[in-house]
Amino acid sequence: MKSEDIRRKHRDHMFPAVKNYYKESIAIAKGKGARVEDMEGNSYLDFFGGILTVSVGHANEDVNREVIAQINNLTHVSSLYPTLPVVELAEKLANLAPGKLDKCFFTASGTEADETAVMMAQLYTGNSELIALRHGYSGRSLLAQSLTAHASWRALPTQVSAIKHALSPYCYRCPLKLTYPDCGVACAEDVEELIQTTTTGQVAGILVEPIQGVG
């Protein structure tokens, strides 16, 4: 099957929810290490990292071996039941995390992670208002798109009125036309002003991406 056949089937049967950066998308057939190949055997460097899920390369033998071993032992079980790999990973993350961050909640996507984080923050504080950063990306659910501040990834206007967007600490192209460190981190002051002027002052939480991989 050729790339055009894949693209045609994609147009015919896949919901057109994702914008394409190319006139003709690349139909990926396989990958090894940092490279992927299309249906015709053309090779490309994968700077996307499979949306950050293959940071150690495609078809990594060490990863494959562990995945196969786990599937041979146990494919899936409800999160209602504890399993050894889950508690071992949770313990390892707790040991690496600073301070009292010793609890884990595993999800299958960033969208679910942000949804869960928002719910936890609102339940814990009793507040509903949220602050996210401009250029940030949270996912594709209704709440996650409302948190997202990147036009290319927003299908609808903000649907959750309790969300406000503050300036990002974007030193490379500072929106305030200032230079770090002489700026005094003015973008942080914008967050404070945003809370004081556009919220009740009772904010449930602030979502911050240390690295804005999409925006």
C-alpha cells in the first residue's frame, strides 16, 4: 500500500479533527531510533518524538523487551486492583519528587492529567477559578481546550468562564518587550494583577508547563 492510499483512507474514514502542517501528510510506516520511514521507504528524522512518548527512540530493544515481558505476564487489569509495576513506579516517582510529593495518580493522556488536576484543586480548595498561561496546551476535551491558549488548537471559544490566561515567561520573544533579568520578571507580576483584577481572589489553581512543547 502506498502513502496516497493511506491518505485517502484517512480522508474517507477519520474525523478531520486535527490540522495538518503539510499539503500532503506523511504516512508513517515504521521507525527505528530517531528515524521514521514512510510507505515508500523515505527516511525522516523524528523531532516530534512520537509526541514525547519515544524519547529513547522508536523500537528501542530495552523498552520492547520490558513491554513484551509485561504483556506475557499481565495485559491489563482495572485500576481498582493494585499491581507490582504500578506501585513500584509510584514509589520510584515519590522518591524522586521533592518535598512531600509522595502520591501518584496515573492517567493515559495529558488531557486526563489536566482534568484530574483541576478537579483535585477545586475539591481541595473549594474554589472554581483557574489560571493558565498563554501559549499553553492542555488537550482536546472541552475543559482542556478552554485551558489551552493557542488558537491552532482551539475548536471553540473558551467554554469555562472561570479560566483566565496570564502572560507566559517567554524570554525569547517577550510580550512586554523586556529583557531578563532587568525585566524584574514582569510576567509574574502580570499573574498577580490578573488575580487581583479578573478573579474573586480565590483561585483554585494555576496550570504551568515548565516546557511549552506545543505553544
